[in-house]
Amino acid sequence: MPRYWPSGGLWRHGDFLKLWSAETISQFGSQAGQLALPLVAILVLDASAFEVAVLGTVEFLPFIIFTLPAGVWVDRLPRRPILIVGDFGRAALLTTIPIAYVADVLSLTQLFVVGFLVGVCQVFFDVAYQSYLPSLVEREQIIEGNSKLEISRSAAQVAGPGFGGALVQILTAPWAVFADALSFVGSGLFVLRIRKVEDAVEVATVDGRKVSLWTDLKEGLRFVLGNPNLRAQAGCTATSNFFSSLAFSIFLVFAVRELHLSAGTIGLIFSVGAAGSLVAAFTSMRISARFGIGPTSIVMAVLFGPTFVLVAIAPAGNGAIPFLVAAQLVFGFTVVVYNIVQVSYRQAICPPRLQGRMNSVMRFMVWGTIPLGTLAGGALATWIGLRETIFVGAVGGASAFLWLLFSPQRHLRDMPEPVDDSASLGPTEDVMPEPASV
């Protein structure tokens, strides 16, 4: 009898398949929710462009406040329970949106509070999630694992926004948020079924006492800032995130009020354009193997910044659709290839005991610019206009690749071995590396 189901690699890894299933369900719901939550503000509460941008800022503010201490806690605690609490916590918070809508008490204040608290849960979930994968699979399976997880995210980007847009148009935006809440419940249930027992967490001690949170945190900072490739990666991604969030923070307002597109059409554009992400998820391993980690990252960074130019020059009405789809295709492909290569690189070189802190420092640096970008986007749109703000985001994002170009990473071809843990400074030392320079 012919076999139609893949059986090699991680296809035979039951616990990874559960993690993958959890991520797939969560991603599909989140794609609907990410479109729906700002549309609740725009369509239900008639929020201004600045208020929508503030909502985006509030959602990402936890990445500035909590990411660094979250990394220390993730390295001190089992990571699976953190994932479960993160899933169920977000489900409970998002469910309050449709409840308030039905009770006719929904307000922008509630959206801000829910967005902030969901962001807190996501901070701990994301840091634990990226740190959990290397403990679940073998080192040589990390790129395969990240690629499979990225396939789910990309597939969700293809189908999720269209589904979310249809929900918004047929059932109203708050019910699309409820679909996101249900997805987190499903994700949490799959994580609950993972059987592998994590290795015991070893907390550093001095004279029989646990080292302070600040001491542990400094060790994570030293590891990231002391590695020129990680510094360059952080600078490139942070720059790109700032300018892309500056442009995207007012994109939905621009699409609805200047391009005169419906929620369903916007969702369809995201879905069709996200096909680029799906192609990238399937081909990133071959691309990086063919051209090398450094050159692949640089080329992708060169391309994903300027794609917002296509958005900025799009005409009003249905004529905007080809421009927006093309921008989504290029942006989705380049960002996904970049993310898979870069995340796999830093997971591979980091010692297991530093995974949480390394991921939290990187996440703080690269996602911490997002609320700054969204706030700047709202203010800039009020000052110079929506279309002009998107163009500023495109021009600024085009400079992100320079961090990688002027770093040793441009010569990096193969996945390196893990950094020698014994070479890092001990947790009680206070020497900090020199700051990165551009």
C-alpha cells in the first residue's frame, strides 16, 4: 500500500507534532484576531487614526516593560507551564471583548486594557516558546522545526485574514476576536498533552544563595551584546520593525478611509499576499543552504523594507488591490526567510541554560521598537497624512540591511556550533561589553 503521509524527520516526533498543532491552531485564530481588534476600534467605536495607533502601541508596550525579566523567569522555571498559562490567559482576556459588545458597554479603554494584558501573556509565551523548541528537538532538527512552525504561520496568514475579514463583515468584529480566544484554548490543550519532561532547571547560586534577577539578566545581556552577529541581527530587525510598524499602524485606517476598501477585501488581500510567506517557509532551508546564512539574510533585508512603497503609491478603489497584494507577496516571502534563518542561528549558538535570557534580550531589542513605531506612525499621520507616513516607513525600512552588511555575518555561510559556555563571563561578574556601533 502506498504511503502518502511523510514519515521522516520531525514527522515521527510526537511531542513536536503536538507543539506544531498548538501553534497552527493559535496562528489561524490570531490572524483573524489581529485584523479584528483594530477593526473593532475603527468600525464599532469609530476610533481616529491616532487612537488606532495608540492601541497598537499599548499591545506592544509589554515587550518593553516585561521582556527582559521574562527571560530570567523562563530560564528559572519549566517552560511548558508558562506556555499553557499564556494560552489560557489570552483566551480569557479576549473573551471579554464580545461579552462587553453584547452588553453594550464596550469602550476604547477596555480595548487598551485587554490589548496590554494580552501583550503581557504573549511576552512570557513567546520567550518560553522560542526557548522550549531547542529542548524538545535535537540541535540538527532546529531549522526543520522552525521551518515547519513557519509553514503554519504562513498558511495562517494565507487563510486567517480572509476568514477574519469574512467574520467581521458577516458577524461583526467582536466575534472575530472571540474566534481568536477559542484558538488559544485549542492551543493550550495541545501543549497540555506534550509528554517529554524538561530537564531540571539549574539556577546559579553564590555561597548557597540564588543569584539576583539583575545578575542573571546581565549575563543574558552580555551574551547577546558581546556577539557581533547577534548585535547586527538585533539592529537590523529592530530598525525594520520600527519603520514597518510606523507604516502598518495606520495601514487599516488608510485602507478603509482613503482606499475605500471593505473589511472583506482587506482580509482577502492579506490572504492572497501571504502566499509569499508560505512559499518562503517551504524554501528557506534550501535557500540558506545554497547561498549561506549571512548572504541570505542581507538580501532578504534589502528587499523587505522598500515594499511599503507599493502601498504608498496605491490608487483609491479596487485599483489598489494589485499594489497591496504585490507588497504583501514580497514582504511576506523576504521576512519569513529572514526570520527562519536568524531565529535558527541564535537558537543553535546559544547554550541551553541561556536560551530564555538570550531570547528575551533579542525580543526586547527587536520588538521594543514596535510600540515606538506605532506611536510615531499615529503622530506622523496626524501631522503629514496617511499616505505620506507609509512612504516614510518604506524609506526608513530600506536602511535596515546596513547592520548586517557591516558585520561579520556577511561572511557567515554554515550554521555554527554552540558558543562555548565556559568562555562566557560568570554570573557574578559585572563586566559589560562595549556597546554596539553602526
